[in-house]
Amino acid sequence: MEMRPLRLTPGQDLRRALECIVFAEGFSAAFVVAGIGSLERVHLRRAGAEEVDVLEGKLELLTLSGSIAANGAHLHAALATASGAVVGGHLAYGCTVRTTAEVLLGLLPDWSFMREADLGTGYPELSVRPRQPGG
């Protein structure tokens, strides 16, 4: 595993930026090992919910973890509001960095991740395969 520390800057879309970094470097498998920072807008899908909630204001990113596959990411986050209330769930696109996001990526050059339909769960789930030579 190749570890890559990153700092994302104000205005960047957290999820999209992480996916772009992984793919631009030719990887199709990565894990977000850790992440902290601040966000000003968050699109969050809570456990079991179909709809995405939008939170705005000064939000602290307390934890970030997940996986990044060739066809998308599955990221979970815990966030604190300005009043100290903690919320968490799945991060969707549209999470805007307020001042910084400091992330440690684990890049997996020997593996290929894909999200594939799982009839048991009804969701696209992670499929893990060794990366083919030259692929």
C-alpha cells in the first residue's frame, strides 16, 4: 500500500476531489485511512435514509473513512456542528471544504475495486479483485 497525505483547499468538493486524485494517478483501488478538517456545506445520507440531507454552516470534519473504487467512492463521516452536535452518515457529492481537509489515502496498486449490484442488499457493493497485469 502506498500512503498519500493530502490537503484539500477551500471550495473543493471533498468526495469528487478524492476520486479525481485516485483516478488521475492511475489507481482503481484506495482507502481513505483518515480525514479531518472543516466543511461549509455537506450532503449527507443518514443510515437507512433514501434522501440526502444538506447541512450548511461551520462544520468540523471529525472523521472520514471509506473506499474509492473505479466507479465511485463509499465514504462515511462524523461531523460536528457549531453547537457541538455530532451527526454522521454517507458523504454524497457537494461537500464543500471550508478551510481545509487533511486526508490520508491508502493507494492499492495491486488491486482493483468496483461497485457492483448486490441482490442481497439492493445496493452497489464493493467487489475486490487482484489487478490484472498491465491494467
